[in-house]
Amino acid sequence: MTATLVKEASPPAAPGAAGRRPSRRRGRIVALLFVLPALLLLGALVVYPVLFSVGRSFFDAAGTRFVGADNYTEMFSDPATLKAVRNTAIWVVVAPTLLTGLGLVLAVLVEKIRWATAFKLLLFMPMAVSFLAAGIIFRLAYDEDPDKGVLNAAVVGIHDTFQGTAGYPTARARDGQGMAEEKDGGYRTTAATSPGEPALALGLVGVLPGDLPGGAEPAHAAAGREPAADELRGVVYLDFTPGGGGEQGSVDRRESGLPEMTVQAVRDGGTVASTTTASDGSFSFTGLDPGSYTVRLPASNFAPPYEGVSWLGPALVTPAIIGAYLWIWTGFAMVLIGAGLATLPRDALEAARMDGANEWQIFRRITVPLLAPVLTVVFVTLVINVMKVFDLVYIIAPGPVQEDATVLATQMWLVSFGGGNDQGLGSALGVLLLLLVIPAMVFNVRRFRRSQR
């Protein structure tokens, strides 16, 4: 009787409930049909290659013999791979940190300028440039030749403005013409002379036409001037007659003086006077004490020109490539952080200003803490991107320093296809790169889910 009462007391089934079940089933089938092409593509382009690479990493270079974990053992004992791991670690630490910091600072500053949209567009524009094009641009910008590399052109210009440059880097004295080369690259007269004696004629050759100043005058008249009793005179000239002819060691009428050259009078091993040649190459020391002197042309006259910084040398190639990466991705970080900045509660910022806080205190104690979730997402996203960097490293780094700049992605390519032809070891490197990226990806996905809640 109890069972009968319970059965009688139970509510009747809702009308249409049985009909809704087939409808839900059809909806799931339709949804699956729409998702199926994406799943097939995901499986063909992501899942299958990952599984194949994992399996391939346990075979030898030819893929015919199972070698177990030998590829992983070789990977961590290979100096080139260890250098790639070190460079990747540098990238992961430096690039995302700098980009997040630059993006934060620029996002805050852009809010305070009038043409904020145009400025954001200008900084975001490099994102539209492919890594291949950006690599070519910076390969040219970093060129060591100042005539090609814009950075070295600027560095050389600044250096020459403050320190000057040697006027005659290719000049040299003829052998047996009264001057001997010193150990530091300068020249000194082999015979001593005294004040009042006939003017010295110091001939040089090897001066490039472009190194001869435009105001240089013929040296013949200066060579014939008689010195005073306490004067030591001479002329530094180009011992070469245009068009041929002339006599070596003698100042001919068409031979040019070498202006702006430093000349020193030396006595008892010490420099007692110094001067600079005039437009006709003449120089003069007056008021000298009686005695014997030698004349010296210091090495500063012949020093090679400053060539700038070797941006793509072994020491700076990785920072140089990171600089190119910053140029591309700073706009990305700025725009994302700027979007987060626009959602901050303005009442909290205004309340802080009302309480007397300055802009630095507001930035450090209010803006940055409130932006912490956005900054974390930007940082982790950049970490994932940095671990996969390949194009810039491969294009910008010259062949001789490719190994010094290599990261895991380039090392994987070089080992597999760039001459190593060892797809087993290359697959092991790919698996290592995947394992390094997965934690950052998982962290980012969880962060997105928490933000959606």
C-alpha cells in the first residue's frame, strides 16, 4: 500500500520531455558536424606531427633503428645544444621583461598625449612587417660598414665629432728617404737637425685622394723658405706628382702639402714642442734651445678610422637580435596593456590624487597592482612567443656567428635540415621545446578562464 501511495503521489511527467531528448541529440550531432572539420585539421596539423615527432625522437638519423633515449642523451651533451638552451634562457628572461616594461610605460604615457591614436598606430605598425622583412632590415641596420649600417654610421659620426679621426690612415713614408717607422705606427727622422738649419722635407706616399683635404696647397714654396736662427722649419708633403714625373725625395712644384698633420720636436727621448701643419704642409718650431732634435710624426696621424661597433659579433649578436624583436613587439605589448589601463576604475586614481599622492606613487601603488593580471598575461604570452623565435635569429645572425646566436628553434632546424640531417636528434629538440612551452600555455589558459569567471 505504501508503494501504491508513493506511486500515486509522484508528479506526472512533464509534457514534451520525451520529445526534447531527440531534439537535444540532433543538436549535439549538428554541433559535432560543424566542429568536425576543425578537429580533423587540428589532428592533421598539430596532434599527428606532435605524436610523430615524439616517436621519431627515439630512432636514429635514418629513422630505421630504435635508439631509445640516446638522442636525448646526445642532446644534453652537445655544446651547441647547451649554448642554444643558454641563449633561449636569455631570451625568455630579457625580452618579455623589457617588452612588458616598455609596453607599460608607453601605455601610461600615451594616455597623456594629444595624438594617442596616431602614436599607437605608429608603434603597432612593425607588427604588420613579417619577421623575414624585419630581419633583412635589421641585418642592414647592424652592418659593420658605416656606409651601409645606419647604427654604425651614427656611432662613427658621434665618435668623430668628439674625438676626431686620423687624417691620413693609409699614408706611409718611403724606405730610405730619411724617416723610420716606430713600433706604434708613427715615423721619426733618422738624422738629427738643429734650429737654423735648412727646412726638412718629409715626404709621404699612399694617401688616398679622398683623404687629401680640399684646401691643400702645393708644398714647393714652403720647402724653400729659410728658417730663423732659433727656428726649426719643415714641410710634410705628398711625394707623388699627379700624372707621373717628379723626383722621389724632392718637393716638386705640383706636389701637395699635407695639412692638419701633427708634428713633434723630440729631444733626449722627450717631446719638447708640438704643432700642426698648415695648408701647404709647412710647420715651424720657434724659441727652441740650441742642440740636436729629431722630428716625429705621431701614430695618431695614421690611425685607422673608427669603424664603429661590431653589432653582429659573437659578444653582441644576441642582444642585437633581441633589439630587433623589441622593435616588432613593443606595439603589441603597449596596445594590450593600454586596453587594460582603460578599464581601471578612475575613482581610485582620483581619490589617490585627492589624498595628495603624486603621479609616481599612483603609478607604483595603484596602477601597477591593478594591472597585474594584464601584465601577467602579456608576459606569459611573450614568453611562449620567445621560445619559438626562429626567423630573426636565422636571418640577422651572419654565418660565422650563427652558433653564438642559436636558440632551440634554430638549432632544431640546423640539426634536422641545415646540414646535420639527423631528424632523430632534431625531433628530440622539438620535443624539448614543446615541453618547455606547455607549462606557459597551461598557465595562460587557466589565467584566461579565471578572468572570464
